[in-house]
Amino acid sequence: MLPIFATIVLVSGFLQHAHGQFPSYPSLDVSVPTFSDVQGKIIREAAAGQQIVIHESVRNDIYLDEDKTLRVLVEVRDKDGTTIYLAWQSTEVSPNDMFSFGTSWTIPDDATAATVFEVRAFTLTFIGDEVEPLSAVLVSEITVV
């Protein structure tokens, strides 16, 4: 198991070369990130300091002869493209099954109106020290009001 810092550096470096698609690998069906407030109401905008939930799901419709062990990653980037939040969930997804989860994130208190945060979601599997991409990088945005 890699330490958290090494994992973030590895994933960040890996994604610098990813332009949304990984053509040499089959791509799992990953949803575009969506957002809700803590009561579950779907939102596209949030206030500075507001806690939101980022929702993500992945379906194993590619690896039909095996359960697939994977990590679903959610990354939030600021206006400069700097990663300010990274969360992941490890799971095993059976053939034709779906895994869904939500991760809580709070809009920075110093965010001003009209600030846009880019939220990226993708799946990876780690085989020893090697990373294998399992999906495209899907992007959504949330705007501060």
C-alpha cells in the first residue's frame, strides 16, 4: 500500500498525461459528478462555506467474467487548476453491477461569488506499484453564489 502523499503524487503525475480518455484500456461506465446539499436536494451552485455532497457511480459493464477491484477518485480543482480536494473509495464491482457513493466537501470560506470549481471523477486500479486507468476522466462544475 502506498502512503497517501505518494498516491496523490502518483495519481497527479499520471493524470497530467490524461486528456479525458485512455484509448489503450477498456473504459468502465462512470457517471459525471453531480452535487447535492446535505439534505439531498440536487444543486449546481453553492455558497462559500457550504457543505455539499459530490455523487459518483461506476458500472462494471466491461469486465463481464470477473469482479473488478477499483478505486473511484473524486478530485476538486480551483480556478488555477490546483487540486484542493481528493477523495477515493475502494470497492469491488461485480459484472453488470453498479457502485455509487457520495463524498462530503465544503466550499472554501474565502470563495467569492462566481468562482467555479472543477470536479473530476475517474477510476483506477492499482496492481502493486502500477496504476491502470479504468475509465475516462469525467468533469462537472459547481459555481459559488
